[in-house]
Amino acid sequence: MQFTPNFWKGLITVAVGLIIWFIIPIPEGLADKPQAWHLFALTVAIILGFILSPLPIGAVAFIGITIVALTNTLKPGEVLAGFGDATMWLIVSAFIFSRAFLKTGLGQRIAYWFLRALGDSTLKVGYSLVLTDLVLAPLTPSSGARAGAIMFPIIRGISTALGSEPGPTSRRAGAYLVQAVYQCEGILCATFMTAMAGNALIVRLAKEAAGVDITWGGWLLASCVPAAICLVLHPLLMYIVFPPELKNSPEAKAHAVKMLDEMGPMSRQEKILAVTFLIALVLWCTSSYNKLNATVVAMAAVSVLLLFKVVEWKDMLNETGAWDTLIWMGSLVALAGQLAKTGFIPWFAQVAAASLGGITGFTALVVLIIIYMYSHYGFASMTAHISAMYAAFVAVAVAAGAPPMAAALLLGFTANLCLAITHYSGTASPMFFGPGYVDLKTWWLLGFGYSIVNLVIWITVGSLWWKFLGLY
């Protein structure tokens, strides 16, 4: 019998869990808490399953929590507690909004509006595309859906209109536009809690590991200054270090005008979506005054879209990304919460903090941030990276004396900034790299350079901004 690669991946996943459970001795600090160690063994196996992917991530999570319950490591109610978490349903609602942008064509129309207004130079085209991505980001919790399904086809169309195709003419405009948008994608994921599905997991893990509550508006307030600097700087910096051959691009404006003419006037559904989207954003940003829960606002907005048939129930049922995310993220939220309650995370944080060799406070946090950033070379998914490392790193940083809120935020933002470094960092990465506008060596060099720029801005400007806000 010939075994498939997925068989061996599954075997490795199971073997690691069994080795931790049965072979590795329970550490002295957990000797009186075998449940914590057994839960850790199963959680490691589940996260390794996410990374190796012998089955889809949702299937790995479902099987994993079933085994947790079958082994009586946790009670069924404890295993399923994560599915009732409000943050999970905020992300599900955002996925539905994402489908509405695609279904109605409003996302593309916004892009062409910006291009028609600003697209008379290649640099301005870059900024127009980034602005479009910024508008879509708050309610599109998938860089793959936002950047891959909406933004990249527009980039490809504009590049073709400018006479730039993969190959000899790629540097004419296409290579610059691909990298200008891609290097801003991680920034946008870090800007809004709902711009990347894993951010909801970060919020819950921050609560469990550091005891801090991060709201939608609080996340945006903390991210807005360093994010704004990056979004203004990055397209210009790319224009300098990786310049397009074509500087003026009236063809881009003409292309935008042509596409808008073909789309015709805004439909009733687009108008309803636009108004609902704006109201939801206002309510989220003013939640400290209106006292409305972000999830309730999102669910109310989706209800409006259903009532006016901007999206239909079958659209929601077909939004597989939302339900897949609910399964794996709800599973991890439950496991993370129980790891904290059983005492594993506090024990691990104390042991790891003691091993930092005397490095404490904010310095320890910076060291952990750098390790977290470049460990992403070993991951092909930001979600898997968050699942594997975020809670532990936050707990270690806090145990080492770093301010809890600063640790939770900075590590959370870094988890998104990792998208810049390789051509496989996240879902959007292969979509942008695959057509061949930018060669592999250049992609990695640009990614590494931008990772340094991002770390400097978010650690220095970010920390000063959070100090000003009184977050620590």
C-alpha cells in the first residue's frame, strides 16, 4: 500500500500528541495538574495539524476537540464554549459583508472611483489601490478575499492597460503595483480587528493570556497612527527602491472610466450596502459613547442586508470561509481558555520568562517581537502562526514585566505585519506572486527590508502613541 503525504502528516500530528501525553514526563510545576499537561498535548497536536494540514483546518479542529472530549480531558460544554464567543460572530458577520462587496461589485466600483480621480501617474495609481484596500478592509476579514478576489484582478487589468505583463514588461508598471499593494496588505490587516480572521483569535488569546480587553474601537485607536505612517510611506518607498519604468499613466484613468461606464450607475443593492457599511463603521468607532457591542452592530448590519436582499440566506450558507473560520477559531478559543484555567499558560510564562537571561520589561517584549516576526519564515499561514505562538509569547512578555496591553497589541500587530516577508506568508501571498510580475529573490529582499521598516515604525512610533493614549 502506498501512503500519501497527507497520511504521513496526519501520523506525525498524532504521534507528537501521544509522545507529549505518554512519554514526556509531566514537568514538576504541573505535577499536581495532569489535566493541564494532557490538554497541552492535545492542543499541540491540533496546532501542528493546522500547520501540516493533513486535512482542512476546520476538519482538524473538529476532530481535535472531539478527541479532547472523548478522552475526558475537558467536558463537552467546555470544549464547545468557544462557539458562543461574541468575537467569533463578529468575524462571521464580516465575512458576509465581504461576500456582499463581491456580489454587488461595490468593491470594484470604489477602486475605479479612486483610479478615475487619482490615476494619472503610476505612483498615484499605487495610492489609489491602497486607498481602495483601506476602504474594504474593516469588513473583509480575509486578505485572500480582499486582496486576491477584489484587488489583484484590478491590478492585473490596470497593468495590462499600461502595457505591463509578467515577463519582460513587468517592471513597466505591474511589478511596482503588485508590491505597493502587497506590502500594505499586512498593514491593513493590522489596522482593523475585522481585517483578518485571526485577529479575533488574538483578542480572545490576549484576554486569556494577559487579562486585557481589546475592543474594535480600541484596536483601531491603537493602530491608526503607525498604520497611517506606513500606508503613506510604503507606496512612495516602493516607488524609490523598486521604481516602475512608466511614470505617467493616463491609460489607467481611461481604463477606470471605461470600467465604470460598463458597470453603469450604482444599483439599489450597492447603495444599501454602502449606507449600511458606513453606519456600522460609525457605530463601531463610537462604541465608547453609544455602548453598543461590536458584534451586535455587525449582526444588525447583516440583518439589514438580508431584509433588503443585498445578500440572501443561500449566500450566507455558501460563505464557507465564515463557517470554516467559526469551527477552527471557536475550537482554539475554547482550548486557550482552558489552558489558562488549568494553569498551563501561567506556569509556562514563568518558566520562559526566567530563561530570558535577565532581560525584562519592554526590552523583553522587543526581543519577543523580533523572534515572532522572523519565525514566520517557517509558517505558510498567519492563523497557524497565531495559534502556535501568540498566547505563549504574550504570557512570557507579561511575566517578564512588559506592560500587558502593549504586549498584547504589539504582538497582535506583528502577527499581521508578518504577511510582508515571503511569497507564502498568507492566503493572498501566492495570488500576488503566482503570475510572475516579481521574481523570488526580489520578493524576499523587499519583504525583509519592509519587515525592518515595519518593526521600527510600530515599535517606536506605536509605543509612544500608546503611551500618549495611556494604554500603559
